[in-house]
Amino acid sequence: MREHDAGRSPYPSDLTERQWNRVVPLLPEPRSTGRRRRHSLRQVMDAINYRWETGCAWRMLPHDFPPWGTVYTYYRRWQRTGMLPKLRDALLQGKRRDRIDRLDPRRPLGECTTAPRTALPTDPPHAPSCG
């Protein structure tokens, strides 16, 4: 179990180590003055990614993430500064790389990426005319 996850079960949306390593260079360094962060940025990113994956409302974030208001504050700050699209791109790039790494190179590509096509529905039969 990762250090930041102590006390909670992992979610499928949690960042992998590879994803975290892609994101961490983009995140701001902690300030040298002022209060220490109460929640790690990894916890915040896991919560943001959970919301991206599930589409839930901010107030519906599970309680084992940092408080929704904290997560939302980081989200809005990063949105205003232009950091959010960079974080999203880094995560998506990592997911694509993970998928590519899982492909079996011995299997023909067509078998990996296509699904059987389903028949399109036909027009319903016309109702008999009254007359």
C-alpha cells in the first residue's frame, strides 16, 4: 500500500506510480513559509482523477479523500493558472502508454482494437392505412 493511502482502500481511479511520476514535475513546490499542507498533492490528484473518471459532483467525493472543498480549491487554482490541462494531458499520456505496454505484440492488431459490428435496426413496418 502506498504511504499516502494509509487508512483507505485504493480506488481503481488512483494514480499509478507511472502516472504520478508524470504529474509530480508539473505540480508547484510547497511554499517555504506559511502553513504546511494538511493533505498531500497525491491525495488531491487521486480525488481529482476520481471525479474525472466517475463524473460525480464535488460534494459527492468519498470521505476518505481530502475534503471536497480542498480538492475543489486546488482544481480551480490549477484551472485559472492553466496547469489543469497540462495535468490532464500528462495523465492521459500515461494511460495511453500503459495500454500500449499491455498489448501483446504477437497478436494481430486488428484483434486488439476492433469489435464485431452489430446490425443496424431496420425501419419499423408501416402501419396499415385506415380507409
